[in-house]
Amino acid sequence: MPSRSFDAVVVGAGIVGAACAEELARCGLSVAICESAIVGGGATAAGMGHLTVMDDSEEQFALTRYSQLLWRNLSNELPPDAEFLPCGTVWIAADAEEMAEVHRKYEFYAARGVCAEVLDSRQLVEAEPNLRAGLAGGLLVAGDSVCYPPCVAHYLIAKAVQHGALLFQPARVTEIIVSGVRLTDGSLIESKIVVLATGAAARELIPDLPIRPRQGHLLITDRYPALVRHQLIELGYLKSAHAVDSDSVAFNIQPRATGQLLIGSSRQFASDDIGVEPSMLTQMLQRAAEYIPRLPQLSAIRAWTGHRAATPDKLPLIGPCVNRPNVYLATGHEGLGISTSLATARLLADQILDRKPEIPIKPYLPQRSFVHYA
Amino acid sequence: MPEVFVNGAQLCVPDEVTVAAAVALAGETAFRHSVTGEPRGPLCGMGICFECRVTIDGVPHARSCQTLVQSGMDIRTT
């Protein structure tokens, strides 16, 4: 029987947990991974899989930018089923007000070394002929990509195992204690450090975390190759996604490597019900059809929901848990868990291994104050 | 009798037949090809199996067994 005593046990084998396990195992720690269901089967499978540089705040930019550079390196070794597609993002401006936002966004990226290109109305039509006529323009960010996250999680777990990590599955952790974690069957996995990476479910083990599940709907279509060429996001997204406390929909569509189209998005602080809400789905698709008039003619394959782990300040929790010195958190990524997973793993390992981080870590530390968001 | 085009070939078909019938009357056996390149055609005939999909007037993935012909339709197997 293998040893049940480790340097670190990672709870949750979504993409964040998988990335943390891989990083820690590669750096020489003995690592156990506990997954209650299947690798990459939670929010990792439910999300869109965009690898996007964001500019909501300097802190969010720093994390997404750092992570994108890590993704660029990883993409060279990913297997085909990871469906890494460097399609770029076009942020779409419907009117003059949103076009002003395009220019602001362009300046923000340009000042920080991110390549972006302002598209006028005509250039937008050339880039995306199936968008409705009369849109004001857009911002093309060519360095963004999409991927199929569950397969990336599998790949990272396999790499962790190659570096000596041990995957316990199915293994549901019921309790975190000072000496490790306890499983459903009462058995103990001993570990100096526990990394909690269970997304919105993290509060099942540590109830007072500042995390709320924020539900989203997605729908995938049949194969319509080249109907959409880039990831498209409406700039109205900024208005709706930022309204933290209300339900909202925003147009977001991705071309997938299969030729399918992945359509989002919705945000709501929902009940525990994970079923599709027809009214929310309808609202989301109507929004998407306002941008792509052909959309109602397409065949859908499946619609589903997932839970983002939302924090009050829209930044993740990466680092030691307050009052639980043996627990490190890697959760609270809201809609950016795929984008920021690799950077999260680095920054977490930097703290565990006492390395110097490549970007300032302070904004993501769980000990930061949330009082002014209350 | 409506006139339709199946892969560009003009064809007269009886009123109110399905596109699936029109494709069959045109002598086509493969309505489409699967992702792995295998030929596919109508199986259930009632809109459940999605095997009979063709492109109608430029719209891909239309279920031929659930669509009635209309004069001038451009039907393409894929």
C-alpha cells in the first residue's frame, strides 16, 4: 500500500487543483490529489475555456497577463484533445459610447505591452461577416485563445503523476484537520499542507470563506465551421458582468476547434438548483441573436449550467487561509479560472516554496480586507 | 409537382413529400458524412436520430425527414 503521508494534499482536480498539483510535484514535493468525482468535471467542464487578458483592474490584468504567458508555453506541449485554438478575442462595440471604451481599452493594453488593434465598422464586418450590420467597431486582441479545459486538467494531472503525485479518486474530503484531510470513509491522508481548490464548493470545508456560487448558462451548437472566427464578447459585458448583485446576460461566443459554437453568457446568484432555467437561457440566446442574426437557424446540441466561485472584489483567493495555517486556498476565480489557473499555481507554489513571485502577490492573498465590499 | 435541386440537379417531386424522399428520389444514398468520414442517411425517419441532416438553402444540419419540399429548394448532401 502506498504511503498516505505527503508534503501537500490538493483537494479538487479541476484545472486550478490540477495546475497546483503539477507545479508542486514538479518542484519536488510529495503530492496527493483528492478528487471526489472526475478530473476536470466540475466548473472546469462547465466553463467556456477562454484564455483572455482582462483589464477590469490592474490586479486582474497582472494575473491574466502573467497566466497567458504561461499558457503560451504550455500550448506547445498540449495534446490535440485540449483543443487549444489561438483565435484571438474581438471586443465588440455596438455604439459610440462602447467605441470610446474600445479606445480606452486599446490604450490600456498598448501601455502594458499587449498587442491590440482597433477595428472600425467596416473592418469588423470583414473580420466577422456574420455579425449584424451597423455595429460601431471592435478591439481585436490577437493573443487570446480558447481551449477545452477538462482535457487540460487531465493532462496536468497526468504530468503531476509523472512527477510522483498520487491521485485519490473518487475521494471526497469531509474535513480538513491540522494533520491533513479526512475522507468519507473516515480514513486520513496525512499532509503538512492542504491546498483547497474546489471552486465554489470550497465553503463546504471552510464555511466562512468570502465566496458565493454565481451560476452561468452555456449552450453548444452543432458544427458550423468558420461562422465565427474569433472569440466575440460584447463590450456591454462590462456593464452587465460588473453589476455584481443582479442577474444579467451578455453576448459571448467562441468558435471551437470542432467547428461548434459555444454561446454564453449569464450570471446570477442562484439557488443550489443546477438545472437549466428556460427563461435565462432564452434571454441569453436572444442577446446573442441580436449580434448574430443567423443564430436562431442553427441547431443546438446541449445547454447546461455551472457555478463560478465569486469573491466580493472579483479577485481569486491564492495563499494561506486566515486562521488555518496549514491550509492554502486556490479558489474564488469567478469566470477566469481557466485563464488564471496556471498563474495561480505558480503564485501558490511561490508562497509554499518561499520563492520570489514574478508579479505582486498581495492583491490575491486571502487575508486581504473585504470589509468595504460588504 | 414542385421542382427542387438536389446537389444542383433539377428534379420534379410529388407534392408534400419530405426532403429525405426528394434526396432518395435523386438517387443519393449518402445524405451526409460523419466526422470520421462514414456515409450517413435516414434511420429513424421521425426527427430523433439526426442522421439525415442535409444543407437546405445554405442552412446546414437541417433534418431532411422533418422538412417538406418547397418549390425551388436547394438541397445539398454533405
